[in-house]
Amino acid sequence: MYTQYFSLKQSPFSIAPDPRYLFMSERHREALAHLLYGIGSGGGFVLLTGEIGAGKTTVCRCFIEQIPANCQLAYIFNPKLSVEELLLSICDEFRIALLAPGPGPVSVKSYVDAINIHLLASHAGGKNNVLIIDEAQNLSADVLEQLRLLTNLETNERKLLQIILIGQPELRTMLARPELEQLAQRVIARYHLGSLSEHETGSYIAHRLHVAGAGAAVAPFPRKLIGRIHQLTHGIPRRINLLCDRALLGAYVENSPQVTRTILRRAADEVFAENPGGTVRKSRFPLLIVAVLAGVAVSAAAAWRLIPAHSTPAAVVAKAAGKAAPPPAAPVPSAVPLAHSDEQGALRELADLWGSALPAGDTCAVGLRHGLRCHQGKGGLYELRLLDRPAILTLRDGASVSYAVLTAMDDSRVTLRLNGKSQTLGVAALAARFDGAFTTFWKMPRFYRDQISSGEQGPDVDWIAARLAQLNGLAAPADDLPLSAAMREHLRRFQAQQNLKADGVAGPRTFMRLNQLTGVQEPRLLAAKTGKQ
């Protein structure tokens, strides 16, 4: 409704868990690090808790994208199950064939035996098994005890089943009960995901607006309102989305170029406040809200494609929607097509996208002579979405290593290139082989320095100052000005708005972002989805 009014390509504050909008605060990064640590620590339980809407499931989806290739994943999102139903769900998710049943119903022992046989066979084949249970505060004590018993199977080095419990704060209270002490002692990593700070709230809003296509001149939320938004939402991302979405609708209806304090108050009344009788106040924009909610339902359904496909969750979602269950997903291929065996050859093909035909040799060294600088990272698909540029991905299939040239990506599919030919495949198929390491290029100004100290002058300082002024709609500054405290503060503010490390140091990622926002021509990774040039 309001997207065209604010020159946006899509709604920036949908509550659907679109990974392109993932904003990783320091807390979210720490939560992800705890999950990744738990995977490599030898089994047991990992606990992630947080308030409703704090971003637990979003972190989980980012984690799923980075799960090692040797891990088999099971995901249960409706844990209001009996012991038997839980065991059956685990068997369905891991695609475990049950032993031949006897004349009576399948017993708990039959399920457990089948799961143990699968875990032993997986271990023998060099595979690890990870079970993720979302909304785990709904698990009963009996089910939690059965989960503990499942982790009894182990070798001398590790347990054969890793269980990740994700839930609301009461999950921590549950595990503190005396009867669950044995399970609590097996928790090898735990993290409570707190809310965003006021500063992070402003960065979160700016990040989502940018992903939705907002240009530097589009600023529907004045900086003076950020503190009030943080106060109303308590820094919880889902509440921020609800409030900001309604506020933009209000500005659209009022024909206002920005959200005002009055519009924000009315929006908060609608999405948060209840009258003494307990009924929600009448909506000021009823027809618009119906349309928005319908769009959210479609987006939420599409978002499930990011989770490695299994029949049980898809069937449950389809049943809830009154539709026939979809057919079982095709198995993930054992290798990704269109992958280079030679990293240097892949880098040369990547350089072609920047318009540089590089000769054989050390491609990164040769690229410097063409104004291209290599940038290496290990942040997985999440980091690549933030960088928004094609890259070389390191793929692993057992001992085999290959390199894919990633040229495009949206929420569910990626495009790879080999010798000028392109092929598209699902994100899950790529994530199963991608170890998180990547290399990309960026156009480096010839005067670039790796480190600039306060008070120093030079063309690189002039370049940064000119681009910050351009983005803030200010007059171009004079040349040969020193890197002052005021300029570093402008730089820190820019970095925070762009979800970069806000240290006031202009490193490669800051230069990349300044390039993108000020019209430097470089290829984009998300162009097919977001319409960026």
C-alpha cells in the first residue's frame, strides 16, 4: 500500500522471516556463535532463549544456512507432542524406517531402537545428527526426559545426537526444576537473546528500509523518533516491525513525507494498546490492514522454503491451511553442479563480472593492478546478503574441495556460473556443501589505505568525506581536510546504519558500502530480487 508512496520496492517491516532482512546485532551474532559452537562441541544440548519476537527463529534460520555439510538436520516446530508423537516426528524428520511392527501398536522402545540404529549408522558414515526443537517451552517434562535419554548413545569422543532447544524465557525456568537436573547438566552452551538497544533499534530500521530499496534521500523515520520507537517496542524486533509498518501506513494515509510523533502514537495505540475491557481499539486503517495481513500470510508460507525440506513440517503447514500435503522433497544432491576445481580459475571468472579479464597467476595480486581488491570472509550466506556482491564459495564434499561462482541469490534459490554458463538451484542444496568461506572483489580507489589515523589527510580522507556528505545531502567538503573527530562520528553513524562494525575505521566493508550507495558501478548479488543496479 505505502511502498510506492515511499519509493520502496517492497514492504520493509513484514513479520515474515525473510532472511534478506536479517539484522545481526552483537547479541544475535553471539547467539549464532553459541549454536555453531554447540555443533562442534561433541553433542548434548544447546539452549537458546529469548522474548517473543526477539529473533530466535531468525537466528535459527541463519544457523541452518551455515550447518556443516556432514550434519543431518531434523526440525520440529510444534513440540506439543506426547513422547510417542515426538519420537515419530524425529523418525519422520530423519527419514528413519521403523523396524517391522508386531501385532500391537508401535512401542516407545521400537522408536528408540530405530533411532539408535540410524545414529550408529550415521556415525559410521561420518555424519552428525542435529535435532532442532523450536518453541521448546511447550515440551512436557516426560518429553524432555525422553530427549535426555536419546542423548545417552555416545562414543568415546562424542554423543551421537545434538539437540538444540529454542524457546521463550520460561524454558530456562523449566530446566531449573529438580526433576530435570540431569538434562540441565547436559547443556553445553546456552544463550539468552536480549532486546536491541536504542542505537541498534535505529540501525535495525535503517537496515530494513535499505533492503526494501530505500535510497539515501528516503528517511520516513526522523532520528528524533528513534528513542520513542525503542521505548514503545522495548527493542524487540517483531514489535518494531509491527509499529513501523503501521506508522508508515499512517503517514501514507495522512499524505505525510515522514512519520510524525502523532502518527507514531496512533500507530502504537492500534498495534499495542488495549482498552480496559480487553478488546483491541478500533483500527484507523481497517482496509489497508486486511491487505497487509493477507500479504504477510503469503510471505510466511514462502519463507519455509529456506528450511531443508522434509515431509512432516510441509504436511503440517499444508494441513493447517486446508490444502493437500506437497510431495516429498527431492534429496539434496551429493555435489553442486557448475563448480570449479581450481580456485584461481573461479576467481578469474568472477573478475569477468567486474569487467576485468585477468591473466593466469595469483588472481588477487593481479587484480590489484586492475583496481580490484580481494575480500575474504567466512560469514556464510548471511554475510553475502549484507555485502550484496557475487563471490566465490568454498564447497566441501568429504575430502573434495571445489569453488562455485555465485552470481545471484534470492530467498530460496541461487545462480552459479561456470565458463559463462549459468544454472539455478535451491539454497538448501548449496548450503549443504558450503562451508561459509568466500572471496569477492571490490573496486578499490587507487589511494586506498588500510588504516587511517585521526588527524591524517589525503585523497582517501577526501573521498570518504565527499561520499558521507553526498549521502547526508550536504555540500561537498573542501579537499585536504584532516580526519577529524566529527568526521569519524559521521562515519560511525553511517556504519551503524548499514549494520557494519561502528568503529569509525574505514575498512574494506565500509568502502564497499560507500561504493554501492554512491553510484560506483559494481555487480550486485541480489539484483534479480531487489531490483538493484
